[in-house]
Amino acid sequence: MRAREAMHISIHLDDSKQWSWGLVDSDGTHHAVGAKVFTRYADAYFAAIESCAAMQTATFDPDECPEPIEVSVITGSELRDAPPRDAVFLELVRTLGGFGLHAALSVLNRTVPHRFTGVYLIESDRTLRNLALFDKDGEPCPAELQTIPLSASFCQFAVTTGGFHTGNSGEDVRLQGHWAKGMYNAYGGVPIVAEDGTALGTLCHFDHHPRNLDPADLELLHSAARVLERVVRPSDKSRRQSVK
């Protein structure tokens, strides 16, 4: 292998429905294979990123686009055989890199009945600012959803507990006295967390009407939030400018 040859990460699904990853060069030759296999595509994806971050021969520049990984050996037939949430995660990653944050949120929103899917940033004054919002009805982001004190939001519970879900806030005793109780009846959100553990914001689904999320939906939100951390990272100005 030529010194410092650029490599790409390939992730594929084997006959036993397990995901694995490896490093390939521009000719498609495999040079390294991850030691573990995974039941979820997202787990293989993050294992590859974490391993390759320390490899000088890998194409991995955190200051490049939000998705620097080329998933070169996923085929249409493999995706059709993949579990639905794995296929959604892969589509999310590709959409984020190719079309931006709003388009990526539309991918997530398509999997749930909730009207809204949004990303909120926590500002220095503990205000939540909407970075992107997908609305199934195609309406502009309403004023009350553009900025809101963290302490007045359902997102505060996602940040403090690592994830929060209510299918019907109007009947949820945990939300007694909250101004949005019964107004936004459905909420499911997770924190977007930096490498040092700082909460940067939240990723959430919500709706005026009661809606439930199943555990797989929440698991997908957690995986998506790990990807989106690189989009909302406050020190990365170029990333914010690239949001579409």
C-alpha cells in the first residue's frame, strides 16, 4: 500500500444480518477489517468513525462536510434486506451530507406520525433556538417555536434525563403545571451532546395531537443525534453555514 494513501470506510450487511466495516482504497482493495460485527448499522458506523479518527491513512477530516465517510459497498439489494431503522439511518447520513439538515430531518420525520421534527440549540443564556424544523404540513416555523427558554420547554427534560417521551402530555402527571401541557401533546426528544459531555441542543419529534414513539424510534433519535453533533458544534462556524 502506498504511504498515506487515502482510504474509504465500507460497511456491509452479511448473510447472517450482521453489519461489519473495513477500509478500502480507491481501487476497491480491502486493507483492514473491523474486529467486531454489529446488529445495527449505526453501531458499525460509529465504530468505524471512532477507529478511523486515530488512523492517519483514513480519509477523516472533522472540518470537512458533515458526512466524510463513503459507504462504498452498500447495494440496493442489501438495503432492501436491512432492518427498516438501519436503512433509515443510512439514508439520514447520506441525505445530511448531500442535501443538508432540513432534508435529513424529513427522513427522520417520515418514520413517525408526528407533525414536527426539529433541532434546537442551547444558547449561552439558556435559550433554545430552532436551527431547523421539518413540518409535515409544510408551514413556516411558528414564532412560538423559533426561540423559547430551555426551562419552559419539554426539551429541558430530554437534556436532564438523556431522553424524554410523552405520548399525551395532557394526561402526563410529570408535566403538571407546564404551560405546553395539552398544547403540544406529543413529544419525544434526545440531547445532542458534545464529546466532552456538554449538551449542545436537542433533536425531537412533537405534535399538537397525542402520538406515541416506540423504543426503536427513540433509539434512532439517539443515533441521529450523534451524527448531528458535528453539525451543531458551536466552534465549527463552517458547519453552521453549510446547513441548508
